[in-house]
Amino acid sequence: MAAPRKPTLPVPGKENILITSALPYVNNVPHLGNIIGSVLSADVFARFCRARGLPTIYICGSDEYGTATETKALSEGVDPATLCAKYHAIHKEIYDWFRIDFDTFGRTPTDEHTEIVQSVFKHLWNNGYIEQRETTQAYCPEHESFLADRYVEGECSLCHDKGARGDQCDACGNLLDPMEPDLDASGNQETKATGWLINPKCKLDGTTPIKRQTKHLYLRLDALQGEIETWIASAKKDWSANCTSITYSWLDQGLKPRGITRDLKWGVPIPTGLDGLSEEDFAKKVFYVWFDACIGYPSITKTFTDAGNPSGTNWEKWWKNPEEVSLYQFMGKDNVPFHTIIWPASQIGSKENWTKVKTLSTTEYLNYEGGKFSKSKGVGVFGNNARDTGIDPDIWRFYLLSRRPETSDSEFKWEEFVDVNNNDLLKNLGNLCQRVIKFTQAKMGSVVPDFDLSKFPALQQHKDEVNKLLHEYNTTLRGLKLRHGLSVIMAISGLGNKLLQDNKLGNQLIAEEPERCNAVIGIALNHIHLLANVLAPYMPGKSQAILKQLGFDGEGQTASILDVWEADAIKPGHKLGEPELLFATIPAAKIEEWRDAFGGEELRKIKEAEAKKAAEKKLAREKEKEKKKLKKEKERAEKEAAAAAAAAAASGQAAAPIAAGETTTLPLRPAPAKATVEEPAPKN
């Protein structure tokens, strides 16, 4: 067990990097799409920043409050706290296996969280950005209680998906209210922040809820829109395109007040002692999870930087220090509005000097073998069963990052997974390391020979080419183009293999040109050392293994990524470690085995059902198209007949109606018989 990490604090005068990944909701097991969408991507960037020598802290934790937790706890027959402890441990174990290197992975149900959430609310209340409303809320007459939004299900009023919840429609991504808005005194529909549910039903018993009056608190996004837009205009240049698009889709519709309280027991309680706020009205309510969840970032930071010190303020050096701290946030696209609208609105409205997001990296969806991940149907690989394949976590990391859905949805495919291991890794990177280190062991006793690169212009040219790629790598990762960063690493590895091929490393070279052979070995070993370092953010385990083979203490070795590669990290006389295979061939037979194990049959059924449904829709469209075509032809014929009749009437030659069985075709008379002319008899 590694010793607890000492908290990193910002260093004045340096570029200090604060990184968060979206807090995973605690009551489910993350699938591969969840992992690549936030925690793995953020981990790569955090490791890169540390290797660049930047003061860096990476914060994450489980988001544990809310209706979903209450309903899940109810279904498992335990209280919410017990449920959360169970699933927090499951998440942590999965991320540890994937080698996610958080500075801390915390939780939201803490005293620190309650303190900071209530503090933010008090500032908003005192600054006039909270309003009370007596609202109509869904109430279940069957079990006699108000229903939190997620306890109501029905049809989305915006996209008409039948499976929408009272808080959000997963089909179109819009936030919803559970009940249709009432009419105001003028008979107009009251303006709401979102859509609503058509034909709502109680999730617990299927009863149609009724409307009852209750009081709730609302964050006045409308009053903050101008300041939010001003901030976004200056911040968006470092946001991904889909993030900007989603954010402006909200702004263009006009921000509306958003409810921030719910009728639940599991959550942060509403603070008391505020002028004008009735304690009786809100004694049984808590903050809506999406008001408090993003505040989990600073509260989890405090549990780390100020552990054991409730009055400590080290966390503020990260979160209330925008002049010296750059905040990078990673998430899937469905979390965007909460990080670009709701949480920044709370920061702005509090009038405190918060560190706001500088760069926001969002991903699209990772699909699975032409379908979607589904835990209930057993389709797809989830975090807790990836290890069942027996494949090293670094292979999973490499493949997922190579398919990171940065600008559009991408696909997990077993065939590609195996191909990446057997070709990109084994034959490119693995071959380079094995060939050079084994040659040095066999021919030079695992000791780096004396070498002088200055005598060989081709080797200097090799350095220049590698440095161009190193510059591209650094620029690419700073721009959060993590997928392309892998391509650059493989290009660097490819240059290493080309170096060996161009110089024909082998027995003949060492026998005929020993000095050049020594120089090739010297630069090749340093090339592999560079690869180990640039690979570290992506494949930390394999990076350590390479360093160990190069004769460094691989375990715990800190990666270092510089601006310029000098090819001098490994000096003459250095003793190498033992060469070992970095990668092993995955048999092709594993493709079908894993495909079947992770929902192959169920996925086929789903695809067949979808194909049948699509074919039926296509046939229905074609029938409808044919029906419309025949209708148009009939209408055209009728118009032509009417036009002809009108023309005939106008000329005074309107034909009498034709009786059934009659024809308008004139009878043909037989042609007259041709007269026969007899030829005169020939004269004698």
C-alpha cells in the first residue's frame, strides 16, 4: 500500500494546474464509456502536467446525494449511507485497477461539503439571487407524499420520448419538470426553465400524481445571464466545440430560474437563521443534487488539503485563486450545462473570487459493437469485469484513449482491440524495446558502450526528427487532443524502428563498424528512454516496465517530459536491467469468446429487433409514399379531365355523357375493294 500523498499546493509565480473529472454518480458501476469520458482522460492530462514539472492536483470523488440514491437504496433494502459506502468502494477499486492516479478520490456526504454548500447558498441568498416560490408539485395520493422529480416518469414534452424522467430526458438531453406548467391569470402558460412530462406516473406505484402547493427555492439564472454571458465570451476559447454548442443552446433560449430544493431526506439540508427564509417551510427539504454536486469539487479538495482541520483554508488556495490557478475539467457531454451554466452562476452570484473553469474537455459517446452499453441487458464491458479478460490495464487504457470520442461518437470493437495489441503495441513499440535491449545484453553485457553521436550526421538528423515529434506531442497534450497524442507516440516509436533498419543493427554492423554500432545503440537506448516518459501518461505500468529494463528503478520512477530531447539521459557505462516482453499476442479466437461473454447474443437480439423495427418503418414510409403518389396521380387526372371538360364547354362542343359500355372511338370502315383490271390479250 502506497503512503498517502502529501497535498500539493499552488506555487506563486508558477502555472498551477487544478484538474477535475465529473463526479461519478455512486449508485451504478461505470462502463468503458464513463471511464474514457472523464476519469481516464483527466488522468492522462494530470500525469502529463506532473511530468512537465507543473504544480498539479487531480480531484474527483463519488456524487452520493439525490433521489437516485434513495430509490436504489430502497430497491436493495438498505439505507442511503450504507448503499453509498458500498458503491464508493466499488468505484474506487475499479479506478485503482485502471491505474487512475487521483490526488484524492473523495465523497460528497461530509461536514466539509455541507459547510461549503450552505456557505455558497447564504451568499446567493444575501445577494438577492435566490427566490421563494409556492409551486405546484407532483403529489402521490397513494402513498401520501410529494414526489421528487425522479419519482415521476412519462413522455417528454420536447422530443416525446416515452421513457423520460421528471428531472431529465435522456433521449434529447433536456432538463425537465415533472408536471405541465399551470396557466397564469391571463390564461397563458407560465414560463418554465425546461420542458415537462406528458401523462406523468408515480415511479413507485404507477399512480397518476396530483398537483399540490408547496414552497421551493430557485436560483435566479435569469438575473445572472448577462454576467454569465460575459464570462463565457472570455472563457470559451479553451472549450471543446460540443461544449460551446451545448452551452449556447441554453443561453439562446434565455435562462430561467431553476429550482434548487427537493423533498428528500438524503442531501444537504437548507441552512437556518437567514432573514426572510422560513425554517418551517424548508425543514423537510434538501438541496437539489445538481446544485450541490459541483460544489463537491472544492469540498473534496478541502478534505484532502485540510484533513483533520475543519477551519483550514488551504483548499481556497486552489479554488479562490483565479490569478494563479488554471482549472481544467473533463466530462461527458451530458454534464456540460451544470459546469458551464449552473455552477458558474452560483460562483458569480456569490460575489466571491472563485477559480472558474479555464479549459473544459467534453467527449461524445463511446458505443459498443454497433449498439449501446446496457448493464441491465448485460451488453458491453463494465469497469468491474474488464479484468476478467486477463488483459493488462495499460492495454485497456491505450485502446480506449485511441478511440476517445473527442469530436463524434466512437465505437468499441473487439477485433480492433486485439489488432491494436498485436500490431500497434507488440510489433511497433514492443519490437523496438526488445530488439535494442536484448542486443545490448547479448553483445555488450548489458552495459551501455562509449558512443559519440557527433560523428554521424544521420543520427543528428534522427534527433531533429524526434524533436519535431516531441514538440508536436507537447503541443497536442496541452491542447487536450489526447487521441492524437497516442498517434505521435507511435510515430516516435516508428522512427526508432526506422533507425535500426536504416543502420542494419546486427552482427555485421558491430563487426565491421563498431563505432557506428555503439552510436546507434547509444541513441536507440535514449530513444527508448524518451518513449518510456512520453508513454507514461497513457500507459504508466508499461512505462515503468521499460524504465526497469533500462536499468532504472521502475517502481515509482517519476516521468519527465522536457521541451527538447538531448539523447543523453542514458550515459556510457550505465548498466541495463533484464529484457522482458512488454506485450504478448492475443489469439484471434478471443474475439468471439469475449464478444459472446460480454453480451454478444443479447446484442444480436437487440440489433435484430432494431433492424426489424427499422425495416417496418421503411416499409410503412414506402407504403405512405406510394399512397401519396397514387393520390397525386388521381388528383392530376381529375384536374386534367376537368380542364378538358371546361375547354370543350367553352367551345360549345361539350360531349354528352358517355353511357356505360359505350366508347368514344370511331368505328373503322373497311377500305373499298381494289378494282381488278384485266390485261389485254397479246396480239399474234
